[in-house]
Amino acid sequence: MPATAKFCPVCGKPLPETAQTTQSTDATAKKHPRRQSLYDDATARLNHYAGEEGAVKVNLKDLFSAVFQHHTKAEAESIFIAGTETTTPRLASLSAAWVKPWLFSRILLGFLLAFIALLFMAVEFQNPNAIPGLILVGAFAVPVSGLVFFFEANAFQDISLYEVMRVFFIGGIFALVTTVFLYQFVSFSQTNQMTGMLTLGDSLVIGIVEEVGKLVITCYFINQLRIKHILGGLLIGAAVGAGFAAFETAGYIYRAGNLLVEVAVLRGWSAIGGHLVWAAIAGGAVMVVKRTKPLRLTDLFDTRFLVFFGLAILLHAAWDWDIGIIGPYLKLLLLIIIAWVVVFVLMSAGLKEVTHLQQQARA
């Protein structure tokens, strides 16, 4: 029957209005199917490579709702003692709902207050003893706070803070050493050496070298700590990336001279979308292909891993590339948003992993 028909062509009986509406709606839907938004399409594609299906919806207001609530000292301590043999929860008691981290914001606030106090000491009292503190606080504030966010987001709570900080310090430093070693095998263009501006090719070289350097150390700790879940891979990768970012930034601030404060502020706030999240993406991608089995070299050639790791490299390259089309701050903001969308896709897959494992345990 035509969607616009008001009467039955056989008996002449009037058609119910609801039937006409339903038929019209169905016909319109078939003729003009609803298109997914760019965000839904992108996250659905990434989610497929993470082993899940469908677009990933993240309610940021709900995710960060606990930040603005009152919390006791005991609540903070219960977060920090997670991951030991006696405090790791059983699989059956875990929740697949999005975790609502909040402790990271208190740590960031503490760093901010310390930075302001040290800056006041250096400027108002002309005390040079405040300079080393400014360098350390400015370099460590965002990477450490972001790392605590990933620690809180690990729904399995099976990695202790001791292990995380060990990876942060040792892994971060050795990732820098590995990167410096790899730089011995690459060269940069003459244009870069003459103008000081990074070309696209040079930016890609930097992205590949530094992400591979962090990946090597991330894979080592994933194997050593016998990480089994995507959320754990995100956390270990974030620990290596946070350490890398903190020590690298400290060097840049130290060399900034009179621009020390400006460099500390710029590299400080932008660290939320830099090495911390790029290495976290790589760590989560490793776990997408590794799961519970030992990591093999062939896993790193799996398409699923290469898609996420390739994104981390491209994000890093775009970060360093001197693009004249858009302003530098707008570019950084866009890259930070894209990087966190990728992180949230992997987090979503990690939370669904909780449900899958619980179903397997009950089967």
C-alpha cells in the first residue's frame, strides 16, 4: 500500500492515521537513512579495531562529577592502596561502569599551589633557590596528575601504586635513553637546520623515533608485570609517557633562561595531550592484541595494533609540525581532543572486557 494512502484500495475502508504515519516514517527512513555524526563514525571504526562494536559515548559531565564532590582522607588512601595482593578485588565484584576519577584533581591543585608559592618566592624575594623547585613542579605537575587519572580509571585495580611509580621513574628515564639511541640512526632535512622550522618529514621522523622508544620500554614492563587487560596497558603506557614527559620538560624549562615561567606554563598545560596519552594509546593497543598470552613480536604487526600506534605517531608528528594554516594553540587543543577520544575508545573496550570476563567465569 502506498505510504500516502488514506483508504484501502480493495474495500475502501479508511486507514488508521497511526498506520499512515508509521508507513510514511518507515518509507522516509529507507529513503533518507540517518547519517552518523563524524564522532560516532570515527569512534565506531576505532572501536572495531579495539575488538568491540558501535560508537563510544562518553558523558564528560558524569565522568568528572566526583571532582566537585567532598571526599575524605580515607577515600584517598583506599585508592592509593589498591593493587596489592590483599586489596585487589575479585573479578565478580568489579563494575563495568565508567569510573569517576577525582583524586588526580586534588594532586593537580597541590602542584598548582606549590608552583605559585615558588614563583612568588623567586619573583618577590629574588631567591634563586626557588628555581629548581619551579622546574620540577612545572615539569611534573600535569604528567603525574594525569598518571593518577589513569591509575584511578583502572577498574581491575590490579596494579599497585608502587609498580606505577617504578615504571614512571625507571621507564620514563630509559625511554629517553632509548630515544636518544634511536636518534643516532636518523637525520633531518637541510631546511630544518637552516630555518629551525620542522618540516612534515622531520616531524614524522621525531614521532616515529620517540613513540618507538617509549613503546620498547612499555612492552618490557607489560611483559615483566604480566599485564592482562587493556586498562592495565593504558596505565603502564601512561606511566612510561608521563615519566618521559616530566624529565624532558624539566630539561626544556632548565634551558629556557628568562622564559622559564612561560615555557613551564606552556609545556605544563599542554602535557595533558602529549607523551602521557600517546604512550597510553600504544600501551592499550598492545593489550588489544596481546590479551592474556605472552607478548610476541608478531603481535606488533597486527593491524589492530598498527592502527592505534599509527595514530599516536601521527598525533605526535602533527604536534611538532609547524603548520601555518591554524594557530599553534588551536592546533594543540584539537590534537589534545583527538588524542583523548582515542583514549576513551580504548577505555570503553577495557570496561567491556570486565563484562566479557565475568560472563566467561560464569559459563
